[in-house]
Amino acid sequence: MDNIVFGFVLNLSDPVEQNRSHSSAILKGDLVVRLQQGFSQHMKKDLETVVDVVFDAMISALKEKRRVEIRGIGSFSLHSA
């Protein structure tokens, strides 16, 4: 089975993100934290499920050799080597 890794590199004004030593990449857990900040009425496990569903949909589309576009972020596609 193919391993697919998603990485997002964004210019963030959040000081916590700016102080990270490893890079400016946003990890899956970071997305959940951001969702919690904007949607505090929802439980963390529900927001984690949302992130999982979105990534699962993206992975499925890429495995079917379809292009994935997230407006304002970028597009993703797989190319044969």
C-alpha cells in the first residue's frame, strides 16, 4: 500500500507557530487545535473526526489519481515517476 503524507506550509501570525523549532509545517494536531479555537462549542474528538474525514477523502481521491484542490492553500496530485 502506498503511504501518502500531507504537509502544509503556511505563513502564520500565531506566535506559538513562529516559535516552533522544527519548521513552519502544520501538523494534523495543529489543525485540530486551530479548529478548537474557532469552534470551541465542539468537542475535541468531534473536531479530530472532521480532520480525519477530510484527510481520508483526500487520500481516496489521490489514490484514484484525482486532483485535490483546497482553495487558498493549493492543489495536490500524484505523478508517476
